[in-house]
Amino acid sequence: MKILVSGKGGVGKTSISAMLSLIFSRNGYNVLALDTDSVPNLASSLGIHIGEAEKIVPLAKNDKLAEERTGARPGEGWGILFSLTPSVDDIADKYGVKINDRLKLVVVGSIDMSKEGCLCPAIALAKAFLIHVMTRSREVIIVDAEAGAEVFGRGLAEKFDLNITVSEPTIKSLVIARKLIRMADELGIRNNILVVNKVTDELMVARSIKKVFNDEKVCYHIVRYDPEVVKLEMLGEGLDKLSPNSIFFKDVHSLYEKILKLKRK
């Protein structure tokens, strides 16, 4: 199963991505977690010490690897010829970070060409890797996205089985989430779940969803505010340290069970 976790910055995409990755792996699934954010921090949320996490070079910024695989060193100038189909089948094994026996992380970095001004060799390498894992891998793929599905384009976006759009429990955040869900649907992602994170008043959230989505059908899931998550973040600890009895763990585990039901359909 291939899952995209989308949403605007600060809503908790990375926390949801990390907790889902840990839960899937602890329940016997082989999981490949991909961080495609321009400021990646999924590693630390998965439990890698922040000092070690900062040493990880994203694929989209790995000039040495890009030169090795595409034949061109990034920054050599306009008009340079390089391979758009570099060899990537060994990247997850060679450059992936082992979190546990069933969970591996690859920090891809942003593949948004608009931020670079062109399709540079490193981004070509990162995109080729994403295409490879999305079309050939049998693992559970969980992608922590920078924003929405649009950066992946239709050809890649439609490979996702599920888009999870994370929102805060505010009208403004829900309006953005609605746009991202519509975009994912237009790009061919069949299943969409709205996850409203950091919730303190479930009744108010239900009313806000009805107000924003009106008559649109939306499958939503509530994840309540958990001070234990805040405490771990303040201590620089990962979600691997979170108790199974915590609010956040229980609510994301409930989301995991909802995803499994979709998988069986």
C-alpha cells in the first residue's frame, strides 16, 4: 500500500507519518518511509538522534550520488546532458536508514522543480527513485510530503492508494485541507482521508468540517491533542518513545485500522 501524507506546514504531517510508519512496522509490515520535504525532519520523529539526523543528505541534494548515477555534477551549467533514468534500484538498501527490522527511512528531499529553476541531476535522481518505489515496491510506502500531491504530477500521484490530508482544527486549516483533497482527487488518488490533528473539542470540529465541506462527502478521522507528544518534542525524543497508552498513539492506531479496512476493499 502506498500512502501520501499531505497538508500545510505545521499541522503535524510528520508526526502522523512517523507514528503510522512505526505502527505498520510493529504489526509485521515491511515499511519504507520517505521524507520529501524541503526541510526534512521525519528522521528525528522516528527516533534518530537529532545530531545524526542532521548528517543525512537528502537524495535531491546529494551531488556526489547524482554525478555517479546521472553522469553530471549539479551546478555544471545550463545545457548539460545527463541521464533522466539513472539506476536507483539499490538506493533504499544502500542509503536508507534502518529504524527497526521492518522499517527503513529514505530522506528524498523536495522534488519541486520550481524551487530549483530547472530539472537538475539530483532532482532527476530523486524523481527516478520515487517512480521506482511507487511502481515496483511491495512494501508499505509512507510519504511525508511537503504540501499536496501536485508536486508529484498525475503520473506519479495516481500510484498512491491513499492520500491522508492532515489539518489543524481551524476553519482556515480545513479550507486548505479541502483544496488539497480536491487536488489529490483530480490527480487520480482514489481514496482520501481528512485527519484533523491536535483536537481539543470534537463536537466543534464536526461542526467546522460540516461548515467547510458543506455537502461534499469526506471521510475524516480525529486525532486528539496529546501533551505527551509535545513533551517528547521538547526533549528532542522521537515518537518511538511514545507509550501505546498515550492519546496520540491510540488515535493514530485507530487510523491505522481504518486504513487496513480500505486496503481489504
